[in-house]
Amino acid sequence: MTEFANLELALIEPSLTNPRKHFNATKLDELTQSIRSSGVHSPILVRALPGSRVAETSFCSEYGKQLVPRAVRPVYELVAGERRLRASRQAGMPTIPAIIRELTDEQVLEIQIVENLQRDDLTALEEAEGYDALMQHAAINADAVATKIGKSRSYVFSRLKLLDLSLESKQALGAGQIDASRALLIARIPDAKLQAKALAYATEVEGYSGETHSVRALQTWLQKNVMLRLENAAFKITDARLVKEAGSCKECPKRTGANPDLFSDVDGADICTDPVCFHAKEDAHRATMVTQAEKKGMRLIEGKEAKEVCRGYQGSRLDGYLPLSQVREDASNMVGTMATGMRSPTLRDLLGKDAPSPVLIENPYTKEFIEAVPAEEAEALLVMRGLIKATKAQADKEEEISTEIEILQNHLAKKIERATREATFQAVLDGIRAMPDAQVHKLLAGDVLRHWLLSQLGYGIDEDDMALMLGYTFEDGVDEMDALSMHIRACPSATLVRAVAIHMIMEDRQINFGGAPQEPPILKAMEAAVQISTEHIHKEIKATIKAETNAEIKALRAQLTTKVSVDTQPTDTQPDPSAKTTKAPAGRKAKLNAADAMSGIAKALEEQSSLSIGFASGQQVRITSDTDQLPLPQQKFAGKTGTVVRPGDDDGHWDVSFKGCTGGVAMFAGVHLVELAA
């Protein structure tokens, strides 16, 4: 049931669940002045005060901590319109228009969130708290929230992630020290101490610019200092028993691949965002390896000594030791399939039980543990058994091969990435070509366009053009690149499609003035796609530019004709005695009046061309069309009489001159034949 009433302000109690906690004092004062002048134009929304709040609202604290009974007890709870209620109280209004409606707690919270989301001053943290409260009360997930408020799934997840900020980071966000985009990057760090380090970097002022680090710089810092690639882990990432409370890395929610919407800017799914947990697993793995080594009586080489042993890229070459896992290609022909099948034997296979006492080396760069034996002892044993031949040439060859292997290992990841990307490109290309026509539109789904636009921002497309494509207006004082990145991530698919379409026609509107004019194919195709006709635009522009150009040409010709008529009078021509002449001062040429100049122009042009149809040069004609029917540049000449100064062109346009308002030099216009009358 819904009713409308003017309620006393004292009967209304503010809601405890309103997501908005902060109100701009300046804007509130402006609203107060408006209400004081003309009242409240839009009613607030209230419901009956819930029974659970009756006791709480029966008293007020007016004298320190002493509770004093209220003179008037509230009977309504505000649902939406707290700014209007506060401003009305400041303005001293006795009542306020209100809509009274029966609503559940879930309905109230949903209305408040949606209503507050329409405000421009709701903070990102208040928005996140509202989403979380709605999920808790209505028992819905983030996807359902996104549907209700008309936002994308990734946008809602990004806002909710802000709730994982430490208290210090939340305060920095509220104080404006960091914006929502930087806060989101920090919120993805599960450890409070690391969040504090990231916050310190995000708010650090760069000496040369006087500004804080950009969002992109913060992303780079986090990937170098916080995010760790699981592929480089010394421990087995699928071992769920290594640290029981942590479980397997593959199942961990803090792995980037577990939440691709939140980590769309990170290249890779197997990246750990919890260095504390990662290092705890490294420590557990180390403890296990050391214990096993002690049981076997193996000496542990670590720290500074290990750095002297581990040489080359990432310590891949051992100085003075050989890893027992080393594959010995040089011994494979001699041992054949001896206890190893068809694979090449390892040093462990060749040495067997008579191997020198092994050591356990902790690689200081990769944290990997390597079982190894002294190189000289192992090589001597292999030579003694006749498994290898000790020659300088062989040693040199081994060194050469080792170097090549090291180079190959160093470039392995890039080579795999390059080949994988090429194969993926070919597979996607084949898929695109094989896709049924009815499904081709799916190729330009929102995520495809979103990632493409983000990749082009600042590189292929500058910020101003991107803003034009998206219909986005920059706010004062914001980082344009960061603002556009956030806007693109939040845009619906339709906006992204329009942006790409605009980019296409922006590229096609460029004209190469050095060559012959070419029709813009994309612009023409897009014209048909949006079902518009630009014929009238073309005609009007053509008429306008032709008229302007013709006017410039006529003016130049008028100057030339005037000069000829004055400077080149035949010397043997006798002047007409009856004609009235004006003698020019000595040393100066006679000056023509406007009528003589126009006559000279018409005569000169008439000698250059003759008319077979229409009107003759110098003939008086009148514009017959109504003003609205004429092209914009000719509308001011409607109904006026002028003089034909040039015959019609191929399109049937005639150049007609009109005297100015003061009788001075004429103005020119290109007028179509059907719009003229003698």
C-alpha cells in the first residue's frame, strides 16, 4: 500500500542501512537555500518505523551521556532522500512531502543502493559496502547484483574487492590519497603488511614531476614485488600437504587464474598474489629437503658458498660439481640400453652405487635443491669404467654444447610463447573462417572489444580520440589514461561496439590531398548500416563551398577586369563629348564607381562565353524560391533581384551578383536555374 502525506520532520528517523555515509557540506548548503526558497520538489520515501528500532529512537542524548526522552517519538523510517531531509531541517521547514510505502528490509536496502548509485558523490567504498549488504540481506550473489543495478559483472566484483583493503588503505581511499583504480590493485594483495608497502609506493611523490605514480607504474611495481610466477616455484605447486592450511596452489583463490575478471590486466593464470604463503611453502619445502639430506648423510651447500658454485644464468651451471640428474649423451652409445631402456643415461645411472659422496646444493637464485657430486671424481670414475673418453676435443665439445643448451634454455619460454601464439592465431583464424554466418556477430563480443580498446589506449589511439569514441568527458584533475581505462572496463558491449565503429569512420575521414580524390568505403558502408542518407548533406556542402569559391574567383576577376578597363584605354579613342567625366588629379588614375565596375565585369565575362539557354550575362533576374527551400548560404538572397555575371555550369548553377545594403561592391551567389526568373 502506498500513500502520500506532508510529514512533520520530527516523525522521521534516518535509516541505519543507507550506503551513503558522507554528505558534501557545500552541496547540502546549496540544497538548503533552494528548499528555503521554493520548497521540496520531489517527495522522500519512508516506511513505518520497524519495531526493533522503537526503543532505540525513544531517547536522545542532549546533555553529555545522559539520555533524555524525546518530545516527539519518530514513527517513520527514512528509505530514500536523506539529503532532502537534512536540508529541510537546516532550512527550518516544519514538514516535508513523503511517500509512505510498506517495504521489507531487503526491499529497503535494494532501493537505497539503486537510488544512491544514481548520485555523483557516492564514494567507491560506500558503493562496495552497499553491494555487500544487499548480497547478505537478499541472499544473492554478485552476478545477481550486477543484473539488478545494470552494471557489468567485472565492475561489481572490482567494487566488492575494495572491502578487502586494510584499515589504513581504506582511510587513504576515503581521504582521496588514492583513487578507486589504485585501491583495487592494492586490495588484491591478501597481506596487510604488503598492502602497506604498496600504499606507500602508490602515494609516493615522484621528484621530477611532483605527482604520484600512475596506475600503470603501480601495476608494474606490484608484478615485480608482490606477484610470483608459480612456474618458477622450487616446490611442487600441486602438493596440498606441503602446508596443510594453504592446500594446493592450483586450487588457491589467490591465484590469478581463480578470478580472471579481477586480474584481467595480469598476463598469466598461474601467478601467486600471496608472497607470504609462497615463501612459507618455500620454507616448508626446504625443511623437507634438508631433513632428507641429513638422513642420507649429505652435506648442504647454501648461502655464499652456493653462490660460488652456481654460475651462469640463474645458477644453471655448477662450478666443480655435476648434478646426478645430468643426462650424459656422450655415454649413451657405450652403455646401450643398459638398465635404462632407450633413453640416454643420467649420471646417477652411470655411477650407480659407487658414486662419490653427493652433496645437496640450494640454488640461491631459484631456491631449487640439486643433488650433485664432485665433477673431477665423477669424470674420473666414468673414464676408468670406459664409459667416456677423456679428450680435450671432447671436453671442448661438451663446453660448446653446454653453452648452446644454456642459450636454448634461456630462450625456451619466449620460443614456446611465440610458437603458442602463432598456433593459437592460426586456430582462431580457422575458427573465424568456419563460423556460420548467423554467429559471426559473436566475434565482436564485449570482452574482445574491451581488451582491444585497452591495448590501443595511448598507443594506437590517443586519449582525446578515445574519449570522443566513447562519448566520455574528462573531469578536472584526473589522470586521463587511468580514467579511460576504468571507463572502458565498465562500459557495456553496445558502447564498445559504437566506439569501434566511430574509430573506423574516424580513420576513413582522413583525406590524402596529394592524390586523386577517393570515396571513403568504410564511411559509405557505415552510412548504409545506420540507414541514413547523406545526399542532402553533400548537396548543401557542395553548394556552399562552390558559392564561396566562385565568389573568391569573381572577386579576383573583378579586380583584374577593373584594372584592365582603367589602365588599357586605347589612346586613339575619342571621348564622348556628351559624357560627364571627372578629371583625376595629376599623377593618379581615375577611380571607377560600383556601377562601372559591375558593367566591366559583366562585359568581360560575356565575351568569354555565350549562353544558348537560360539568361544572358548582365540580365536582371530574381530569386523566386521561398527562404526554407534554398540552401543555407543562398537564403539571404530570397526574393531579391540581381545581375547574371556568369552562365550556368554542368549542374545548372548560375552566378548572380547582388548589390550590398549600402550600394557598394556586389555579393555573389551560385543559384540553380529553376530558382531564377527574368
